[in-house]
Amino acid sequence: MWDQETIQVNLPGDYEEMYHGNHKEIVTLLSDLGSQGWDVASCSSTGNWLFWTLRRHRA
């Protein structure tokens, strides 16, 4: 989730992290998750919020 420079990441296993960042940081974060096998399955928005649903590809 991204809202006006606040990035929140929730992944399986109760993993949650908060970051501060703008467009450049969200692109970097999504790229890092991509290198770990995650990709964006969908994106939705409401107000100032962007929500991404990620899926992980398993070998």
C-alpha cells in the first residue's frame, strides 16, 4: 500500500514493514520484490491510496 510517501508491505507469515518514500522508492521496492519471485497481480486505488495485490511464483 502506498499513501503520500508512506509505504506499507504485508506479506504472508505476518510480515509487515513500513517505509517512507516517494515514486522512486516504490519502484525500487516493487523491483526488489520482483527479484524475490513476486509480481503485481492487480492494483486498485481509493482516495490517495494505492493497493497492490502481489503473487509469488514458485519453481
